[in-house]
Amino acid sequence: MGDVCAICLEQVLESNRTVLVCRHAYHTECICAWLRRKAACPLCKHPITLVDPRDVCHMYSILSALALIVMILNRHYTDGAW
């Protein structure tokens, strides 16, 4: 069994996992939302100063947008729209 996100209490899969410098793991979207409000680990309160949380969240936003584009393109391709 993998890590459990302390924010939403669901299992964290490797594909959607962010590990902080204190080595606690969270869902990327959960920790991004958390770090926008407070720059500290939810579990141990370790300050998050080595990595700018906006960088992680910005990268996650870009990857989410790309995944959505790929999904739409795949749907159009499989529906014969091309």
C-alpha cells in the first residue's frame, strides 16, 4: 500500500505525487492548494522554502492542460473526426 495524502485522506499514486523536502508525499493538486494558503508541510509544519510552491503548481497546471488536450485529440481521433 502506498502513501496516503494527509489532506484528502486518499491513496497517493506515483503518477500524481509530490514529495516535499521533509519527505511527506501528497497528491500534487492537494499540496498545491495547501501551499497557496500556507508555506509549510501539513503534517510536520516544516517550512517550504527550498522549492517555490508556485513552480510545482505551475508545472502541474501545464501538465494537466496537456493531458486534457491529449484526451480531446484522442477522442476526436477515435471518433473518426479526423
